[in-house]
Amino acid sequence: MSSPTTEVPKPETRPKLPEGWRWVRLGDVTKVVGGSTPKTGIKEYWNGDIVWITPADLGKLSTREIYSSGRKITQLGYESSGAELVPVKTVVMSSRAPIGHLGIAAVPLCTNQGCKSFIPSESIDSVYLYFVLKQAVPELQLLGRGATFLEISKTQLENYFIPLPPLETQRRIAAILTEQMEAVEKARKAAEEGLEAARKLAGAYVIAYFTGSWVDEWERVPLAEISTFLPAKSIASDGDTEVRAITTACLSESGFRPEGIKTARMWANDAREARISPGEILVARSNTPELVGRVAVYPGGYPDLVASDLTIRIKATGADPAYLGAYLSSLYLSGYWKERAGGPAAL
């Protein structure tokens, strides 16, 4: 379904700017460049030295600068694609869903058609442009059009108005925002490191509990005697129903993580069978060796979630779900499933 028509506010309807500032079209202060993809079936076009950026590359950036890409193309691939090699300091944005991932070229590069590049003129600082576009992302996303995926066009971007102060003011603003962003990034990394340390500590306690000498005295029973295995169904790109699906990113030693839920499609009958309920134990059946066997107990609170066939669903019938989930998690943490996974990495 296409998004409703959304008009870009004109300068006269926007806030009044400080003296010396002005509203300008992006197309007047940058050259907006689209991208292209070489034919994927011709091996001579791929695995070269030219950085070729996609929205996925931008989404994975850990810094503002773009130095490399997931795939690179050869000179032949570049010449066949019709893409344009943009220079260092060009701002690159994903213009196809998800709209708004951003980076600044630290090396000459080209992109696929899911990105637009903004080659700055002498009147605009590239870092200032980066921050202006970053702030504008919510408004730009509203402009997306498309029946199968949302995309913002080159013309829309060229006609989008941004505030432009004098060049020296741009550089001061960029420097201040860069410093603030670096402080935020340091705080984020510190928080992540603290959380990871807490998870490892909790994991160590789980392993210790289920490997202590007292375990030798416990009765052992087959998992099937104290639980029921429930159906999980395949995601289908041509399925007739949109679903909210569990991914491995939902499963962690510290519990269920809702940020891992993704939108997908599935056939309606499969979706009904794959709908999960609170208290179910979810196990990653297939993934990289480091993630296969990861476990979480679904706590509820997120209606109509489904489990794909990459997830094993277990309903505890003869044991407490939290206890059984902790035991299965101890197997993952100790490397039990990593050593036993078959194929690339599957239970």
C-alpha cells in the first residue's frame, strides 16, 4: 500500500531563521546522485576494489565515516552499472526503506539504487549537512512512496529545503554536535559493556548451578516427558498474512528482548499454528555456531507473535518453565549445542 501524499513544508511556512541564515533547496547546495547495481550473475563485476554501498551497509555503520562495504565491485562492474563514483566528504543516505541511514564517504565510493549521495558544494560543510539530514529523517520518511517498499526520489530530495547558515557557523555547529555525539557514543559503549558484563556474570551463575556436584543426585528424564514441542512455520515472502515474528535477536541469557521482533509474511494457516503464548520456551534452532541453541522464556505482553521454523517452541508440562528455560540456557552457555549442531549450525 502506498503512503498518503505528504507535502514538504515550504520556507515561508517554516520557522524564521537567524540573521544571515537562509532556506535553500538541497539541489542548490549539493549534487544529488542515485545508485545502480551491476548484474549479479557476472562474476567479473564483483569482488573488486571499488566500495559499493547499500542501505544495509549504512545501517551497520559504527562510526559516521564510510571506509568499506559488505561487497565491492570491479572496474568492469562499475562501468556496466551506470553508477557514479562520488568523492570523499559526500554524504550518503538510504533512500529506500529503511529511509534515513546516513554516513560520510571517507573513500571514493558508489552505491546501489537504494541510496542517494549528496556531493556538497563549496557553500555547505559535509558534517553540517550530515547532521541536518539526520535531524530531518522523520520528515523525510513521511515522503516515502511505493507499493512494495517506501522510497524517496531524487527529485523530492533535490527540492527539500534545509536551513543554511554562513560556512563558519556551519563548521562551529558541526564541531559542537560532533563533540556531543562522541560523548553520547562513549556513554552508550560504557552502558553496553556494563550490561554485557552483567550478562556474563549471570551466565556464569547459571552454568555453576547446573554443573555443581549436587546435580549428580538429581533424577534425569527425557525432555519429551516433561514438555511438548509446538509447531513453528516457515516465513514466506509471498505469504498472504503479515506477521510479527520472533528472531534469534529476541533470545538472550538475560531474557526475552522485544527489539528483535521483525515484520514478515506467512501463510494464514501457518500463522495461526505458529502463534506463541506466554511461558513458552524458545530455542534458536538454526543460526551461526555462536548463537544456535540460545534460549529465552516468552513472558507475554506482545500480542500475536509467531515463531518461524528457525525457532524451537517448547511448552513445559512437567517442570517450571523458568527452571527448564534456565537449564536449557546453561547448555547454550556451556557450548553444548555449539559442539553438537549439525550442518552449518542447526539443532
